[in-house]
Amino acid sequence: MAEVTKGGQQATVAPAIELRGISKAFGPVQANKDISISVQPGTIHGIIGENGAGKSTLMSILYGFYKADEGQIFIHGKETQIPDSQAAIAAGIGMVFQHFKLVENFSVLENVILGVEDGAMLKPSLAKARKSLKSLAEEYELHVDPDMLIEDLGVGVQQRVEILKALYREADILILDEPTGVLTPAEADHLFRILNGLRDQGKTIILITHKLREIMEITDTVSVMRRGEMTATVKTKDTNPEHLAELMVGRKVLLRVDKVPAKPGKKVLEVENLRMVDDHGVERLKGISLNVRAGEILGIAGVSGNGQSQLLEVLGGYAKATGEIRVNDEPIDLTGKYSDGRSRRRRGIAHVPEDRQEHGLIMDFPAWQNVVFGYHHAPEYQKNKLLMDNAKILEVAQDKMDRFDVRPPNPLLEAKSFSGGNQQKIVVAREIERNPDLLLVGQPTRGVDIGAIEFIHKQIIALRDEGKAVLLVSVELEEILSLSDRIAVMFDGHIMGERLPDQTDERELGLMMAGVTQEGDAA
Amino acid sequence: MDFLTIIQIADSALRLATPLLLACLAGLFSERAGIFDIGLEGKILASAFFSAAVAAATGSVWLGLLAGVASSIAFSGVHGLASITFQGNQLISGVALNFFASGITILIGTAWFGLGGRTPSLSGGQRFSPVELPFANAVADVPILGPIYSDLLSGHTILVYVALLMVPLSWFVLYRTRFGLRLRAVGENPAAVDTAGVSVIRLRYAAMLIAGTLCGLAGVYLATGLAAGFVKEMSAGRGYIALAALIFARWRPWHALYATLLFGLLEAIANRYQNIDLGTFVIPVQFMQALPYILTVIILAGFGGTAVAPKAGGQPYVKER
Amino acid sequence: MQKMPKWADVALIPLLNLLIAFVLSGLVILAIGENPIKALQTMITGALGSTYGWGYTLYYATNFIFTGLAVSIAFKAAMFNIGGEGQAMIGGLGVALVCLYIPFPHWSVALLFAMAGGAIFGAAWAFIPAYLQARRGSHVVITTIMFNFIAASLLNYVLVNVLRPQGEMNPQTAAFPEATHLPTLHEVLAPIGISFSKSAPVNVSLFVALAACVIVYLLMWRSRLGYEIRAFGLSQDASVYAGISPFKIIMVAMLLSGGLSGMMSINNTMGEAERLVLNSVEGAGFIGIAVALMGRNHPFGVLLAALLFGFLYQGGSELSLWTKIPRELVTVIQALVILFTGALDNMVRGPVERIFIRAAKRGAN
Amino acid sequence: DPAIIFDLGGKFDKSFNEAGYNGAEKWAKETGGNYLEIELQSEAQREQALRRFAETGANPVITLGFAMSAALSEVAPDFPETTFVTNDGWSDAPNVLNVAFAEHEGSYLAGIMAAMASKSGTVGFVGGMDIPLIRKFGCGYAQGVLATNPDAKIISNMTGTTPTAWNDPVKGGELTKAQISQGADVIYAAAGGTGLGVLQTAADEGVLSIGVDSNQNYLHPGKVLTSMVKRVDVSVYEAMVEGENLKPGVRVMDLAHEGVGLAMDEHNAELVTDEMKAAVEEAKAKIIAGEITVHDYQSDDTCPVMKF
Ligand SMILES: Nc1ncnc2c1ncn2[C@@H]1O[C@H](COP(=O)(O)OP(=O)(O)OP(=O)(O)O)[C@@H](O)[C@H]1O
Ligand SMILES: Nc1ncnc2c1ncn2[C@@H]1O[C@H](COP(=O)(O)OP(=O)(O)OP(=O)(O)O)[C@@H](O)[C@H]1O
Ligand SMILES: [Mg+2]
Ligand SMILES: [Mg+2]
């Protein structure tokens, strides 16, 4: 029986969760190998590990989503069979998945009661849920409009719904799989406040994240996973980020980006008074003007849902808009025949989209076919006027995957069988290697492990140092601050203002992102 | 076109719409749960045969009804086995079942009655007879409303009223009950249902059961309500029309009613006005026969708007690749 | 990360599936009091035992190759074209018009024009559904179903009132002129000393069909267009990001699909009947769906599936010729084959896979 | 042995093919002999079946349905030893016996009875598909009706354009209802399985119907006015009896040769008045005597009294 010291007072209690010798294989993939951990009640336990290390799998087993091939699960000291999520819920376990499990066209309320309705009729269940949702909202300041449809909510709010789901089911063990991956710093801080609150109520929390800062900030203990195995479990206060990073990747990792000062050249991208209205008739871009010079990175900060995505879509050529865009002083077609992704690429614009799975990749294509995705018309990939040169493409793919350290380096694998980080590497490799005049990057490191982050950041800097223009959109202020040479903040379809990274801080940017106009900025 | 004619055409439309409606609702439950069902045609046919056969053999239409529904449910069961348990291709399964039905009905029929798949003509208690709604005769002479009640609404077989009743019922089940909530959820995002601690498998089999029952009723009505006995291939493509109606109705119960009534009406009109003589020449009968389908396309195009199918529709729920 | 060797995946599993299907069919035959072994013999010798049998097997297969390819192309673009039936009917009309009204010096020229005629008419019949899908979002499944019925009416009208020679009882066109006669396999092989049954209808269309398989393969797996169609079919959002035009893909895929369905008519109309008859398609359009799905929407899979169905059709004819087994049994057998090779695939795959993985594991350590 | 080839409708179509089947069975029972048979399933099988049967020495090879014409002309010359029989079809080959039925004459008589039985003066015709053969039925029928009651109204409907048109009793029933609502009180069905729906609905709705091909009076005793029988059974039976030494050529199965006619039996006895009997007999005599010529739609693809 483990003994932990917490907040001074001595406690000897059965661990809230204890996993013994858990193994899980997906066909030939050994996702978890003989894993054992135990987590004390009333603590926050962090789990870190590279993409594909097996974190989500392990937690999914605990939650009964997957069945372990071997191993036992003990909840509060007594062995518990968890064949399905129902059993997990019964055992007081709640989980917020990395990829949310919400019904898009259902209301918040319906999603919350799904599976725990009381009675065959909906009305009473909904009424009851509405009440307790209110009180939960009060208690944890988790405010959501219960009648909104999920598809109309931002990811941040959607995640709140997931947490509410768990709380509504009165979970006293809460698992969060990369919860902050899609949150703004403000949202993340809010989340942590909630988690602390829950801990103080004696609830047990497992937190999977790629962000060491968060681990250090909030967890009591932390385990590291590598290649399906649990390589270490340490008390957070006895460790530090560098050490954790090393445990995780197996080598020293540079946690901060180091780059030489930019040498901005001529304007590559000029945007003037860009306006865009989406399918629902909502104006998402309300007159954006900005420019990016050769050899510089312009970072766009903002809470997700304030138009950054639309800006990228318009620049990338798959959303129509009005206004003016010039690339290398040549106007770009915004509504006509040539306002499509293909024409953009022809004009030297490369694009790492925000959502690699929805846009960046064809998940069912093998890696090698994804490596030419969007550039499949490029002359060098053609055997003749009619046929593509698959042999050549395969070669190119293999080479890229080796140089970008995509794991496993097998171009024949389908994109979907790579972990998030490695999928992202494939996209980045594809787009950067065309060496475009202008690179559009959206959320380049979302859900990506620190090893890969370091690598991707290096690539972006390298491109900028070659004198290319880079437009970086990210909700990670840290990332914005460390990569950008100039920072523009977007709010509600406007540019709130520009800052230089060394003359601002998260606080100020945070305020601007919240729409608070600063003196000297025309909103 | 005088009032009486309108009543008569509407009357015919209602009859023709009934099997479509039942099949359409069957498809609705199935597809709302994420299981595509182009096997409607086969289920109708099978049920039509077994209901007629058993009714003929036992002399009881009610036993026939049970047999018909049972056979249709059996088909649904196989479809479920293929698409739920073994995560197979739902379209293939549907196609296969359609072939199977058209073959097996005749095979068994020949062996059973020696009439080449036909069943003996049903009479008396072997078929459903019209039910007169209360006061049908009394109000018959009331202008306008009278005929509408006594000629149009009254005098159909019980199954017609069952079918009509199924519309609000389906709506209620889908949108007002726990089961309905889960059913719709499982067609949109099975993982959400699964992680909410509800069995995807069980839900989808339940949907199959309902679909089987409703589709079974469609077949029963064809063979023992509208016709008097089974004739090979008598479903005559109605399963596919029901499928079209389902998409047309965008997977919603009330719209299913409207869509199927529309199909029924178009067919009834085409039946009534088949060779319109314009003096100089007669509008070719083939044109009138194609008219319902032409109009459907036009209306559909006019409506515009993409029909968004349930998101998880067609894909088996696979957790582990 | 192969779960099992490729040969097991592409050969072993399907064979096991077929086996189950045939065993069950055997039981059905027993149930109706006939001898399954004898029935199977009749089917095999009848369909594969002679060049005559092959002649018919290949003839049917040719039809199914065309319709199967047609359905599979649409499928690759994530569209379910149920309209093969109607497109083939109208394709037949195209072939008939070409053959009847253009005086041809030689069959080869006639074939080229007929192919064009069939393809163009078939594609034309797919055009409206395609356009409505692409522009108005009208579901292609509905519209193609409707167009099947419309095609039937149109053909019925044309054959009864327009193209039918006076005094002809059958709603059919006049016989095509001699010059449009397509050489049968017999006529093709005789010169090179191979003797092939002269009464079998298989003709040069077979080679067109085989060529179509290769071309479709190259198109779908080697060309930019094919790449775009497959990408679009798998993820429309991603395709738009990549600059692929949904409108273009939907139209192209459906027109190709309709064209192939239409081209089927060079086999049954020009090659066999040598006149256009009312129900010349007789369900080949629907069989095409099964063939495409069973062939995993891959041209060579389609080829194999088409051969299988050709075998079932011809074997079936022989059954009804020489036994008292009703023709409907063949339909049942087809159904079982589709069900087990197509839909209940995993019932066999699962266990087999596990065996291989276990074997692999044992091999590993 | 003789062989018989049933058309796509199948030997149990309750009409044409079934009549042929009955003839064959009759022969089989009487002689104890047995015969080869096939129900066609696809167009390509027409030639196939002919050849295969001929090859195995079956003689005569009897075919049903006009659709066999083309195939016969192809195959017959290759088997000069074999005699082929086509009911409804036509082939100039020397070894083919063409059996031609005068459906228009039979239908004419049916028309007379319809006109006389009709109180409303409106009668109906439901055909399976709009094809020449069915027009031949309809046109003869219409002539009979109008000859008896010049200002009678004839409502004519066709069921459909797909093969299911022959197997859709439901649609048949709806068409019948539609015709009844337009005043028809006697309805003649020439639509295979669909016709069963017509007879059924007519019986349910209390109007009279007329069956076709086989004697269908018994289906709804007292409700079916009569049936226009087409003695395919006789033709097949005789062909099988003559067997090997069957003479090729042409055999006309018209009223004179009892090849077509109206079914009179206990099931429709009380429906048929003496006047009807008289009128029918008279017309029959005149037709045989050539005093009345019933226009055959096939002869010139036109119908003087009716538009299709
Ligand atoms: N449902 C599944 N079917 C097959 N393989 C899977 C499945 N889920 C995960 N895997 C594989 O198992 C391994 C572990 O995946 P898992 O998602 O647990 O990693 P992770 O640590 O969560 O990665 P990330 O940090 O990107 O979320 C990976 O190789 C992944 O490809
Ligand atoms: N965005 C654009 N602006 C101006 N001209 C353009 C643009 N895109 C294409 N064009 C012109 O259209 C021509 C043909 O377009 P495209 O580049 O697609 O040819 P392609 O790549 O050979 O097509 P495919 O690869 O399908 O054979 C181009 O060579 C170019 O001159
Ligand atoms: Mg994960
Ligand atoms: Mg190009």
C-alpha cells in the first residue's frame, strides 16, 4: 500500500485507482505493455508521453471503452470488472476524451442526460438535468446554455459540456485526456481552478497532457509512458520539466525556441479590408488588414472562434470573401474561377491547416499518397500527361518521412494509423518542402508531443530564415510568443492590434483577446 | 374535375401510400440508428408472401399477419447480424436480402401450393376487410366534410389506420422518449452512446426489430389488405420508392407521411388519367406512367437543400481497427 | 502492420465465404428434394465444362463487368448510383440508333460508334441526377431510382411506337444490318485454329470490357483524376482544402458511371440480340451493385465478381434445363453468395485473422 | 421426347404459359410420356434453350410467346431434323410450325358480352403493358363492345412499363377502382398476374370482370362474366400427340378452329343470359362465315375504334 505525503498531513488509504499488469494490443500494435500504476484519492495524477505512447488507450481501458487483454483494475482497493463504460460510470469514473464524445446535433442538455436519463420519458429527465446543471454551473462556474446545439459551440465550451457530463454522473474519479489541447490560456486556467476545487472535495483526477507547464502547475504525482510502457512515476515536486522531457523522449529536449532576429524583406502578403460571411450568414471577418514580409513570422493570437480559422480558409482558397489580397504584389482571385486551393498553391502559398484530420490528410490514404495531397498536379509527380509517377512519389514520401522522423517511417501505412504528432509531421513535411513564398500555419502543435513540437518549431523557423513569409495562427500564447516576430491579436473578426513579442506579455495579449481595446489601437 | 373524383383519387392515394408509409417508417428507424436499409423491398416481399401463405393455410388473416411480420423481422435479424455483429457492408447485405426474398418466396410457394409461387386467392377471414368508421353513413350526406369522412377516411382496412397512427407514434418515440433519444444518438455518434454506458449493439438490434415489424406490416397490407393473395414480385419496387421517400422526408416521421402521400397521390392521378385524348393526339400512356417519377425529381430539385443523413449512417461501429 | 498475409486476405477468405454460401445452397436444394451434388455438377459442367458453357458464362460476365465498373466508380466518389439499370436501357437506345441509321463499312467502325453511342446516351441519362446532386444537393439515390422508371417508360414508348417495324409483334427494333454484326469468340478464334462453340453469344465486347477494367484501373489508381475522385470520396472537406472541385468530381464520376452502364449494350444489344428488345438489361444494372460491392470497388475485384455471377447465371440456366429445380433457386444461390462473400465477410475473417496473429506471435517469440 | 419452352412469365402465370403447361401435363398423363421443359429467365436463354433441346434430340420443340420468333429464325435452320412450334411467334424456317391465335376474335366476343352485361354503358379494359399483343386484345374487345352498343364508353388502362407490370395485382386493383369510379361495370383484364388483382377488386366492388387466356371463371364464381380462353393447351397437346411426325407450316387457332373462345361453365352460368348466348353464337357464326371481319391490330398496327 503506497504512502503519500500531501499538504503535510499523514494519510494511509487504499489507492482510488490501481492498475496491475494492464496489457492491450490492437491487432499487431502493442498499445499497452504490462502497465501498473496506483493513484491516491484526492490527488491529481498526471500522465505524459509521446504521441502513440498508449496514454489514451490505458485510460480508455480504465473507463471500459476498450477491454484489456490482461491485467486487473482496483477501485478504492477492491477489484472491479470494467467490461463497459456503464460499469466504469457505476464505479464512479468519469472521462473526458481527447476527441469529444458528443452528439453534434443534440442540445447540451440532451448530451448531458444521454445514458443516465431517469424514466422512459424525456421531459422529467430534462427538467431535472436542467436544475442540477444550473447548480453545477454555480458550483464550478461551468456556464453553458443548456439549449444550445453542440455543433454551435466552440471547442472550449464543448469541453465544459464533457466535464459537466462527468460531474452530472457524480464521478469521483475524473479522467481528462489532453483537455487543454484546444483551450486558450484563460480557459485552461479556469479549468485548473475547477480541477483544484474538485481535488479539494476529495475527488481523484487523472490528467493527460503534453504540456509540462501544466504538469508542474497542478499535479501531485506524474507518470511517464513510452512505447506502451510505464517508464517512471515520480512526485511532481521532486522533478522538473527538463527531466520529465528527457524521461519522455529519451533524449535532451530544448524546451524554448531559440532563433536569430528576423531580417524582414519585402511584403509578400498584403491583406486589405477582408470581409467574409459564412454559410449561416454570419459575418466572420469584419475588415481585416495585415501584411507579412519575407523572412518574418506574423503570429495571430486569439480565442478560437474569433475568425482566425476563416482567415486561413480565405487565404488558403477554400472560402470566398471580399476585399483585397496581394501576394508578391499580384492580386489574388477571391471569388472567381481561380479562388481554390489549387490555384493558391500555384501562387506559392502553402497551408498547414488547423485540423489535420478533417482537412490536412485523407485518413484512409496511405502516407505516401498524402505526401502529394494538393500538389498531385505538380509536374515532378507526373510520369506523363496522363499518369502520375507513383514510384517517384513513394520515393519522395519515404525520404520526407525519414528526414522528418515520422514514426513508424512506413509510407504504406494509412494516415489514420499514425498518432496525432506523426500525422502533423507528414502535413508539415508536405507543405514546407514545397518551399512556398508564403506559409500559412494553423495550430501547428495541437495535441503534439514535445519532441515533435520542438521539431516542427525548428522547421518553421528554418523556413523563415530562408526568407519566406509565415503566417502563424495559434491559440497557444506560449507558442505565439516564442515563434512570432510580430503578433496580431484577433477578436470578433477584427484585428485588435499588433505587438512585438519582446514588448508584450500573456497578460496584455489575454486582455486584447478578450476584446479589451488598448490605447493606441484602432479596433 | 369534380369533388367526387377528387375524393376518389385521394382515397386511392391513401391506399397506395400506406405500404410506402409503413416501409418508409421502417427505414426511418433503421437509418436513424445508423443502419442503411435498402433491403426494404425484400422484407416487404417476404412478409407479403408469408402473410398470404399462412392466412391461406390457416384461414386466419391474423395468423397471417404474425407470420408476415415474423418473416420480415427474421430478415432484419440477418441484416443486423451482417451489419451490427459482423460489421459488414450494409448495402451489400440489403441487396442480398432483396435477391433472397424474390427467390425464396417463389421457391417455398411452389413447394407449398404448387401454384408457381402464387398463393391461393384469399377470401373472407383470410383477408382484412374494410372497417366503417362510426357514423360513416350518418354523416355521408353532409356537404364536403361528409364525403371526406365517409368515403375518404372511412372504409379502409385496419392496417391503414395503424399506419397513420404510426406517424405520431414514431414521432413521439423518437423525440419524447429515452429510447428515442438514444436511438437518434446512436445514428449520429455511436461512440457517444457507448461512452455514456449504453450498448450500441442492443440499441441497433432494437431498431432492426422495429424496422422489421413495420416493414412486415407493409407486406401484410399488400397481400392481405390491398390484394387478396401473393403474386411473385408483387412488391413491385415499392421498397425502393419508400427509400426515396425516406430521403425525401429527410428521415423525419411527419415528413415521411407527406412524402409517401405525395407518391401515392401522383400514382393515383396517373392511374386515373392515363390516356388523355387531346383530340389530335393522345398523350402516350407511357408518359403518364412516368409522370409520378418525373414530378418527384422536379419537386426534389425545387426543394433543393441537401438531405443530411444520420452521420454514422452506413458505417459499422468499429472500436478497434 | 499486416494482420495477415495478402494471399489469405484476397484468396482464402473469399473462398471460405463461397464455400459456406454453396453449402447453404446445397441445404436449400436438399430441402426441395433435389440432389445438391448433382446440381453442382450440372452447374459446373454446364458453365465451365465446355467452350459452349464458357461462351455463355463470359457473355453474362461481360454485362456485369460494365455495370459493376460503373457502380464502383460512382462509389469511389461516395455516390450510390442505383441508376445503372436505366442508364443501360438508354445506352441500348443509343447503340440501336447508331447501328440502325448509320451505314457502316465494317463491324470495327460500327463497334467504335456503338460504344460512343451507348456511352453518350448512358452518360446523358446520368447527367441530370449528377447535376442535381452537384448543384441542388438532391440525393442521387432518389433521382437515379426515379430515372430507372422513367427510362423504362421512355424505352417502352420508343419501342412500341417509334422504332418497331410495322407488323412486328415484339416491342423491339428491326434487326441491325449485317455490317454491324460483332464477331463472336468462335469467329475470332477459328482463324487461329482454336475451336470455340459457335452458338455461344460471347463476342468481342468481352475484350472491350476487359480493356475497360484496365483503363478504369489506370484512371482510378494512376491518374490525377482518379486520385481526386478517391480523395473526394473519402473526405470532401479535405478535398476542398486541396483545391479539388466537388462539382467537377461529382459530374465526372457520375458521367463515367453512366457511360460505362450504357456501354454494356454493345454486348447484349449489338452483340447478342442484334436488335434492341424491351427488357434487354434484365437486372444487370442491379447485379452491378452486387458485383461492385463484392469486388471491393476495385476493377479486378469487379472482374472476378462478374465472372462469378456469369457462372451463376449460366450454371443456373443449365440447372433449369436439365433438372426440375425451379429457376428461382439460382436467385437464392446468388443471394447467399452475395450475403456471405459481401456482407458476412467478417464472420470468417475474424477467426482466420486471429489464427494468423497468434501464429505470428508464436513465430515472434 | 418433346420439349417445351415457357416464356419469361413462367409456367404458372395463371394464363398463357400456364395453359401451355396444362396441355403438356394432359399429354404426359394420358401417354405416360415425359417432356423436357424450361422457364426462361433471360433473353439470352431463348436461343440457348432451343439449341440445347434440339441437340439432345428433343422433337418437337414447342415454344410459347411471340418473343421467340427471332431466336427461332436463328436456330431452326441449324436443326432441319427437328420440328419447332411457336405459339404466337412467327418464323419462315421450313421446319417451324407457326401457331397463330386469333385473340382479336375471342376478344370481340368478350366485348359483346361486356356490352350486354353493362348497365352503365361503360366498360373497362386493363392491359399489362402497352405492347402490340395487348393492343390486339383491346382492339378486338372494343370492336365487339361498339358493335353491340355503338355509344358505349370504353376505358382502357395499361399497368406499367417494367416487367413488374405483369405481377402487380395491387396496381391492377387500383386501376380497376379508378375505372369503376368512372362508371365501368364490366372490366376485361389482359395482364397476367396483375389481372388477378383486377378480377379480385371487381368481385369485391360488385362489378363484373372478364378473365383471359385460361378459364378464370372459377376464381370468383358468379363474379367473373366469362374468360376469353386461348387454347394454347390444345395447341401444345396436339403438337405433343403428333410428336415426331408433326407437320411444319401454319396452324390458325381462330374461332373456326376453336382456338379461341369464351368460357361458359357453372361458375358464370347465372351471369350469362340467353340473349348473350344468342348474340355471341350469332357473331361467332358470322365471323367464321366471314360476314364479320374483326380488325386485327397486328395487321396494320392501327385500331379503327380506339386510340392507344
Ligand atoms: N482503436 C484503435 N485501433 C487500432 N489501433 C489503435 C487504436 N487506438 C490507438 N491505436 C494505436 O495504439 C497506439 C497508442 O495509441 P494512443 O491513442 O493510446 O496513444 P496516445 O498516447 O494517446 O497518443 P496521443 O498523445 O497522440 O494521444 C498507437 O500506435 C495507435 O496507433
Ligand atoms: N491561379 C491562377 N492564376 C492565373 N492563371 C492560372 C491559375 N491557375 C491556372 N492558371 C492557368 O491555367 C492553366 C491550366 O491550369 P493547370 O495548371 O491546372 O494545368 P495543369 O496543371 O496541366 O492541369 P492538369 O494537371 O489537370 O493537367 C495553367 O497553365 C495556367 O496558365
Ligand atoms: Mg491520446
Ligand atoms: Mg496540373
